[in-house]
Amino acid sequence: MLAQKYFRKAGVAARLKKVEEETVPSWLWRSVPDTDALAALPENERFVSELSAKQGSNRLAGCWTYWGWKGNYFSSEEDASAFFDELRFMLAKQMVAANSPQWFNTGLHWAYGVDGPGQGHYYVDPFTGKLTKSKIGLRAPQPHACFIQGVGDDLRQRGRHQWTSGSARRACSNTAPAPAPTSRACAAKAKSCPAAAARRA
């Protein structure tokens, strides 16, 4: 899945350099393309794609840690370092998993200096506490997959709900229309699902 879907396929500079920030530990500095080093490479070798799970895990965990540091979430540099290391370990061991928009968007600016226009969404600025329209997309990306529009919204108008119950979720993903918005109802529907019956057999 990582290699086919989630690796960044374009715009990753083959040579990077760190951006020094006085208030950020050096191991957490973000990266940008090293234009001088890139100029020494053949033009068709200057930009590549992500090639390893290590790159993807570093990108997500590093960005989350960077945001946490900038937002004063950590009591010490040691805490931030532990958070970064433990997240990478958990991603590598598949103890935690990011959703698709996280893999597609999060950390591209932090890890590679990749940026883009605003994506039409809003975020709460952690420093002002104000709802802010994102003007530069990948510095404050849209890492969410589903949106609750109101108290009564079951997400069926805008796409399937992301279920948390493993086998029931997989079984229901092969049925139509979308299942009722509870994992119990989804599990019940799975009993009559041909795909689920085939799996049980």
C-alpha cells in the first residue's frame, strides 16, 4: 500500500538541506531542496519519489513532532525525541496507522520543502486560536478523510463511514448501499454479505 499509493511520487528533491530555526532542536529542523547540490546533478535526476517506508514514517512522525514542538506540547527536548522515536517505531510495526490523507499530505513541507496552494479548507491557528483559511496547502494540509456536517449526519450523503471494527468493516466495504452508522449494524449486515460468507468458508 505504501509503495503503490502513499509514497510521494513527485517533487522530492534528490538533495536536501536543513533550515535552521533557533527555537527548534537541530534534529527536528525541516528540510528544503538544496539548489546548489541539485544543480550539479543531471536535470532528470534532481527530483525523485519516496522509496522507503523509513522515509514515509520519518515524514509523518517528524512533522507531527515539529508541530507539537512549535505548539509547546512537550515539556522537554527529551520528551519530543521520545515521541518522535516511538511514533516511528509504532508506524513501522503497524501498531498505529495514519489515514490516506495523512500519507498523501502530512509532512511534505516539513520533510522535503514541497508546497502548494490552499486546498479550500480551514484550520484553527494554534497560536491565535482563530479559524483560518489555509492559503498555503501543505504547510497546514487537509489530513482528514470524513467530515461530520451536523449532529444528525451519518456520512452516507458524502461517502462511506470509516468503521473501526476490522472484519465487519472489510466485509461491509463490499456491499451496497452504505451500512447503517454503527459497528453492530455493520457486523449484522456482514453476516448476509456474500463476500463475508466466502471469507468465513
